[in-house]
Amino acid sequence: MNRIKPFDHIILILGTLFMCVPVLVAVMTSTHSAVDIHMNGLYLTPGDNAVGTYQTVLTRQGGFTGQVTGLTMLMNSLILGIGFAVGKIVLSMAAAYALVYFRFRFATFLFWIIFTTLLLPLEVRIMPSYQVMSSLGLLNSYTGLIVPLLASATGTFYFRQFFKSVPDELLEAARIDGAGPWKFLIDILIPLSKTMMAAIFIIMFVYGWNQYLWPMLMTTEERFFTLMRGIKQILQVWIGSQIPDYNEAFALAVLALLPPVIVVVVFQRWFIRGLTESDK
Amino acid sequence: MASITITDVSKTYPGAKAPSVSGISLAIRDGELIVLVGPSGCGKSTLLRMVAGLEDISGGEVKIGDRVVNRIDPADRDIAMVFQNYALYPHMTVRENMAYGLKNRRTPGPEIEARVTEAARMLELGPYLDRKPRALSGGQRQRVAMGRAVVRQPSAFLFDEPLSNLDAKLRVTMRGEIRRLQKRLGTTSLYVTHDQLEAMTLADRLVVLNEGRIEQVGAPLDIYLRPASTFVASFIGAPAMNLLDAELDGARLRLGTSVIELGQLPGAKGAVTLGIRAEDLVPSATGLPFRTDFIEELGAQRLVHGHIDGQPLVLTLDPAMQIDSEMRLSVAAAKLHLFETSTGKRIATAARSGLAVPQPA
């Protein structure tokens, strides 16, 4: 057995506190009333207003038109996050499958072209993208929110590298077993890529969930608002002597935190199990 | 069940200067186990993969049964293949692995079940049917790979170095199992290996390949006893056949300072290569002067390394026999192999008898 080294533990404990305390503060503070928060600052102890605050946040008809509730925003964020993650996985898997298993001319060249788009952030092409969506009449729609961001060089790259690591004999065995390109993809490659898909799902879900600029550009109707925009809105009411609803902002932030946490926890388990179990 | 006829088949990879396989013709009879053996890069795997349909055929024709299969998809060639790294589908259980090919062929469920059960019984895989391949040992995985081939009931089995990933002991066991299975099912088989011992023990007929060409085809013992070239002589048999530079002078064979009377005129003269198997050399009162260098113990016998007149030589001796630092060796005349030095081809000689006792020149 290793001797317990106190110094190592202190570092670990400090690190854990550094990561966890802000989250704890957010959770605790959200259970107090806005006035208390305004007077006393942040809390580390639970308050008595939890049920009320969260209920308000989830169900109150807010916004300019009174059309949007916290629940709608949560739904929108989920649609965006899941749509992103699933769409990206499907698209980049299809692209990688074509690049790796079908010998067509310039495949490598095409791959590198796709790959170099990694270097371009969304912000660079945000105006042309907006223009295209606008001409297609897709502003204020889920399609417009999701589709333009689906092409993923990262995902294509990961899947390509993964497919390349699958032994050729597996393809040959499948060919002899009478599996065509479709069957090989569905029966062999997709089950083998589970771990890869879990990893990409985590990354892409969080990426989609955290989108702020793109949804703000694409949607003007409040029923398409995502959680990220909702938080911003609550804090933007500082007019005259009105106190911003800090408790609601914190509650919304906590709500915004939960789905990514759940996704990471669930898929990470799957991801790690896949890593330790599989031998190709 | 079917024969496989390979006619003048060649393969040149795009961009390669020399063909990997050139002009190979081979007729494999129904139910025969043919072993393709040769060093790495001799084209044996390429030939097998062309029969399987995994490589395009650059020239020539492959027939399985009466059907030319050059342009037929691997799935429709009615063959099954066993790969060196097993190529089992890692996410499927043993049962699913074996059933996958049948399912794709739309074999009815009960029949799949029956065939898988039968194969599992034959290969003693029953207790493992619901395990994933990763939970199996190397030998078990190889049996699953064979099971996957067996359930298909194909007209031919193709084996691509199936035992190379196993440890030495398991290899011997599995070799026996493959042989037994093949005899029992009577399925035409083509087996590729680089291991000459595996080739000798398994084959009905051996095909020795070198640089994309056939060096010799024949029953293992025929090849061992009458190798067609120095390549075959040095490749088949362990230890490798001793190959010595010698000179023919009529019916007299001059080897260093010694002379061997052949008793009859061979069809060549001048410089030749003399081949002698290690076990054909026997110590005697007179004969070739042998100087011992070192000894390798094999238990049942000993390998004695040394040289005669500066040329290295190996002989096998009984462990009970005394070994001196200098010995005299003789060999039966019928056990002498003569090869042309320039081409390495065997020089045909009629059967001889008697002990060729070399005399000092």
C-alpha cells in the first residue's frame, strides 16, 4: 500500500473546492429571495424560497410578448443540443464512411479540404450563413437553428481516424459473410463506434447547448429563445430602482447546468465502459 | 463440395514493377487440402485472396466447381475464409458471429440454430456460445473463426495463416483439429502458411511458392525426398538440407578433398550443388572429414554443427552416440541430391543403391 501523502491530498481537496464551490454558491443562492441576495450577497446555506423560485422560473409567462416560459426555453435548448449532437454524428459518420471505405478520386484531398474548415470559427462565416438562411426563409425555425452548424470537421476527423483503426479483415470477413456496404455500416461499424459516438455526443451536445450568438441572430421570436438568452434577459431589467431577479437568474443558470451534466455523466459511463471493454 | 481450378493466374499491384503472382496454374481436387507455403512476399496470400475474391485478378482464370468466379462477389463464391487475426465481430456473441453470414443469406431461423449448435458441438464451443470474443482465449477465438466458416457449409475453405497468432503448443493442437475437421467434412481447402512444419503435417499436397511462382507441387513426403530445386530443399525440412559446392567429373563427384563415386553418369558435369539431409549422414571409419563446431540438443536427437573442407554442415545424431571433434561421415548414394549451381534446379538421376563411401582424392 502507498503511504498517504497529506500534501497531495491538500492539493486535490483545494482543486475540488475550486471547481465545486461556485456551483454550490449558485445552487444555494438561488434558494433565497431576490431582496435577501441584494442585501446580503451570495449564500452558502440553503434558503426557504427554493420551490417558489424554481416554479416561477419554469412556468412564468415572461418576455416581451409573454409567450415564453422557462420550460419552453429548456425545451428549445434541448432541441438545439440534441439536434446538434445527433445531426453532427450522422453527418460526420456518413462523410467519414465515404472517405475511408469508398475509393473515389481525390478522397484524401477532399478530406483535407473538410479538415481545413476546422480552422474557421463560426463567427467568421456568421453573416453569410445568416444571409443564406434568411433567403431560404428559415429564420425563426429549428431547421434554421440547427442545419447550418451540422457540418463538422472535428466529427469527420474523429470518425475517419476511428474507421481507419478498424482492421481490414473485419471488412473482408463481412464481405465474405455477404454484407454489403449498408449492412457493414449498420451491423458492424455503428455498433463498434458506440464509444466514439458517445464521446462526440458529449462534446457536440455541450457545444450546441452553449450556443449564444447563433440563436440570437437566427431567432427573433421569443418562442424560440434558449436558456442562454433567458438568463441574459433576466439580468437586463435594471431600470430605476427595480432589483434584478438574482434568484431567478441563478435558478435558470442551475437549470441550464443540469442537462449537460446529465449527458456527461450518462455518456461518460458508456464511453469508459466502451474503452475498457472493446478490443478490436 | 467442389474442385478449384486456377489457370495461369497473375496479379500485379498498381504501381508495382514486378507481378506479385505470375502465371500460376493449379488444379485442386474435390475434398483435397492444399497448402501454399513459402517465405513472406512469395505471393501465397495474394493467391488465396484472389480465390476468395478480395483481390482483383490481373490475368488468368479462377474456377470454383464449374463456375468462373473472376468477376463474382466474394459472398457469392460459396467459400468461407479463416483469417490470421480471426476477424471476429467484437460486438457480437459467439453465436451471433457464427450466424451472421447465414442471416445475411436469409437462411431460416431454425436451420441457423441447428447449424450453429452442430458446429459448436463439433468444435467444443457449446459453453461459450453467449460470450463475446474478448472473453475467449486465442485458441477458442480461432475455433469460433472456424465455426463461422463451418456453419456456412461452403464448397471451399480458405485459411490465411490461421495459426500464426497462437503459441507453439496450441498451434500443434489446433493443427490437429483443423486436419480432423477437414477430413471429417471433406471440404476442399486451400491453406496458406509460412511454417514448413505446419505445411508438411497438414497437406494432402504441398505447393511451394517463391517470388510469385510455383517451385514445386507434390505430396509432402515426395517434396521432402525429392526437392525440385535448392530453394525447396532449403525451405522444406528442419534442419534445412545441407547444400555444398561440388564438382562433377564423369561419374565422380569431387567435394573438397574427397571424391564420391556415383557409380553411374548423371546428366550434367562441372560445378554442381550437392544436397544432403542432416539425418542421412552417418559416422563411419572412412569418409568425409568432418570437424565439429557445436552441438544443439533436441532431446530425441542432437544437431551437430560443423564443417567439411570449410563448408558448413549439419547432421543429426542419436544422443547416445559419441561425438568427437573430428569424424568421418558417409551417406547412402540414393540420398544424394544434385542441383545445377546456376539455376538451382534438380539434376535428374536414376535411383541408385549402396553406400557412397567418399575416398580421399
